[in-house]
Amino acid sequence: MPRSDFRFFHRLRVRWAEVDMQKIVFNAHYLMYFDTAISDYWRALALPYEESMVALGGDLYVRKATIEFHASAHADDMLDVGMRCRRVGTSSLQFEGGLFRGDELLVSYDLVYVFADPATQTSKPVPAVLRDLFTAYEGGEQVYDLRAGPWSEVGDGAGELRRDVFIEEQRVPAEMEWDEHDEVALHGVARNRLGKVIATGRLVAEAPGVARIGRMAVHRAMRGGGHGASVLRLLEDAARARGDREVTLHAQRSAEAFYKRLGYACSGEPFEEAGIAHIEMRRAL
């Protein structure tokens, strides 16, 4: 089971509390490592797990978990958990995992889930859309659709996400969230294969040759999966295509490092907007 067998990896560092009296990782923690990786795998599929299962009319229940030890991990080791969907049966899904330290395989893992009715826990066929999604992801395809369009075309999905993130989660007053720019802006969305918008942002004209990107929002369960960066690049490409030379944005201070990684630099002093600390950032196109 080489690393090259896997498209998806979840990285972790062994914590002191996970090491036993033999100074190696206690065996039960390896199951937790793989279970954590499975959660991150759903993020790579662009599927918020709980609401996706509701939309699919079922849920996944563990049928069997098999683990094989080859070597031990130690405190502070940096480990990569490879995970892949190996097979989808009529109502079952088989996952295969490998825990690596560098290229060394430490632990291998086999997990079987059954797709079932949550009320009765009786098995039911795996939905075709989920079956196709696993095939697409393991085949190297992008599993969400990127689109830029006017509010009239993408506003329903983008608006729902912005309401969840800004109004419900961050408690921005509704009257500050919706403004006149929505009707004239170009909106970017990332939409998963269940039709759910998982990331959004908008592009408006700030000045001749200067674009402003704003209202960047990512579904809470999808953060860290690269979906926000994809929408940002989509809007940058649109700005570049219409002749803009620079993009500016008001970044929440908590997201400052995210924008720096994508080439943005701070400009001016921090300020508050809707009671949240911000900093203006700019990037040349």
C-alpha cells in the first residue's frame, strides 16, 4: 500500500496524551486517526456531512473496522492518513486507509459502512449521486462546480450561505449585509454535486482599473478545504478579464493569513466593520 495509492491525505501530529507507557501511540488512537480522516474526506468531497445525509435520505453506519499494525508512531511524529473509497456496493461502502510517516506505512485500515434509513437503521441502496461522486473524486475530477454570474442567477444559493455565515454565525445585522451592490456585482459560487453552495464572494468596481472583492463566505464545515480560494481566484480572473489591474478587499483579521497566502498585502490601519476587526488588503493582477 504505497502513498501513491491515495489522492486524499489528512495530516496530523501525534499528541503527548496519545502515547502510552511504552512511549508509542496507544493502539485505540489509530481508530480515532482514521475516523478523523474520514471526516476530512467528506470535506474534500465538498459535502457538509450532516445536511448532505439529510438531503440523501439516509446515513452511514459502521459495519466493520479492521486495522493492521506494521510499525509504531511516537509523540510529535508528523503523520499522513491516506484514505480512499475502494468500493461501493448496493448498500455498502468500503474505505481503505494507510497511516504514513514519510513514505513508511505504519498502519493499514479497512472500514465498511452501510447506507441506511436513520429511523429504522435498515439498509437502502446507495444514492446514484453519491456513488458517482466517489468515482469522480477518486478518478481525479473536481467535485464542485465554479460559476460566476449575476444575483438573478446565483443569488438564492449565495444568499442562503451569506445569511448562515454573516447574519447567523457572525451576528452581522441583516440591514448591513444586503446592499445595492448585490444587484450589480458579479457573484462567484462553488456548488457541490448536491446543488448546495459551499462558498461565495462578489466582485464590484471600486475605481477605474481597481476591483473590490467582498462578501467572501465559506460553509462552516467546508473551511480549510480550498473552496474559498477557488472562488477568490474565479473572481480575480473575472477582474483581470475586464481589464482591472488591482484587487482590493476588506479582510476580517481572522482571515488575514488566508489572504496573505494568496498574494494579498495589508494596506493601512486595522478598522472595525459591523463590530468585527478588519484590515484592507490589496493584490496586483
